[in-house]
Amino acid sequence: MTQHYNLYESLGLNPGASSDQLNAELSAALQALEEQGAGMSDPRFHETATARAILGEERRRAQYDARLTDSAARPMNIRDLIHLAERGQFLDAPEEKPRYQTLSIVTRRVAEVEPTGAPLARFRAAPGVVKTVLAIAAVMPAVLLVGFVCMAVIFAVDSAGSTVYSHGGVFDEFATLLDTSFNSLYLLVLAVFVLVNILWAGRVLHDVLYPARGGQNVLLGVETLGFAVVELFVMVGFGAADWVMFTLPFVAHIAVGALLFSGAVGRWCKGEIQTREVVEGPRD
């Protein structure tokens, strides 16, 4: 059976009362919560204010009551109520022409967290842009990681006969040391990137992900400086292929990271819905 968000049961309200009576009762409840020091960040205050905006206004209440008794409709949740309080209609209702009027309301922005659920089921239900970015984020670093492991092995096996550096002597040894060191750092950054992507896509260890992301940015900064130093010393011996090999993966790395941690993709990975404004009715 469909389980709707029942404001009457949640707040102990009488469904038979008029909208004016409910508005007065909920206004008194809000005033009592304010006297206790509760504000808009308090879930009780938020729910009561949203309920007053819906049940205290006949048109919104009529839509809510009709949906509440419809067992065949999609389960009504808090996001539906927020949209009804703000827009005067449910999320899945047909769009109406805008009505121009002045309302005495107070709004605030909130971000809610969706139920976690199974990672695979969440991924299948995700928007196309999320699937695309997560696929790139998972595959690209893995490919780059394999490529740079191969390059590190080649450096280790053939470093004595390398023709990339043509200066010779101490300079040759110093440049080779710099390049090998920052290739190793690149491997470390990519490994961290893959790990963070896996954890983020699974929405696990949220408290760990933020410092991990910060640490990754620090490594990227060091990596950028390192490449600048290496390229400054050995640019004479670099050909077009060498520039592509060093630059393209680095740019792809940053681009995928920016996509993963921004916009709709970032919100989905963190389990958040897009921020909405909750409408609070006029206070008496």
C-alpha cells in the first residue's frame, strides 16, 4: 500500500478541522517553538511551517488531501510537500501559467539527503549525465594508471640509454631524477583519484571523502609544480609526442575531477537533492 507523508498524523492534527483552524493551531505551535529557541534549522519548526503553508491554505490543502487518499499515486514525500508549499502544486502536476500576485512569505533554502539504498540500484536510476561522468571518472584514471605504470617500468629498465635528455653529465642525472620522482607522484595521485571515485560513487565514508578530496587537490598542486620544473629543465629534448603524453592525461585528470565534484553529478554522488526554497505562510 502506498505510504504518503501524513502531516495530520505527524503533527497530531485533526483532519476534520477547517483550514483557518489549522492555520491558527500551527501558528501557535510555531510561536511556542520560537519561544523554545527553535529556528528554521530545527526539523520540527521546518515541518510545522511547511504544514501551515499547505494546510492553512484551502487550495493547497485540497491538493494535499486528494493525494493523501489516493492509494494508487506515487508515495508522497517531504520533497513533494516542499514543492507544494512553494509552487502551489505537486512536482508531477502539469505546469500552470504564472499567476502574478504579492505574497507575504518567508523563504529559506534547504538541502535534503535521499535514502542510501544499494549502489547498483542507485546507479541504474541515476540521470544519464551522472552515468556518463562516473563512467569516465572510473575508466580514464584506470587507463592512465596502466599507461604510467608501463612508462615507469620503461624508465626503470631503459633509464641508462634514455634519449629524452641530451645534456649529459650531472644535469642529465638531475633531470632524470626529477622526472622519475614526479612520474611516481603522478601514479600516487591517480591511485588516490580512482579510490576517491569508487568511494564517492558508492556514497560511503562521507566524512572521509572531503579530506581525501582536499588531499588530492594538494597533490595536484605539487604535481603541477613538479611538471613545470621538469619541463623547464628538459624542454629542449622534448618532442610533440612527449608534450602530448605529459599534458593530455593531466588535463583529462583535472577535467574529470571538476565534473565529478560539481553540479548535478556532485549532488547525486553525495546523496543530495537540488536545493529548493521552502515557503512559510504569513505570520499572524
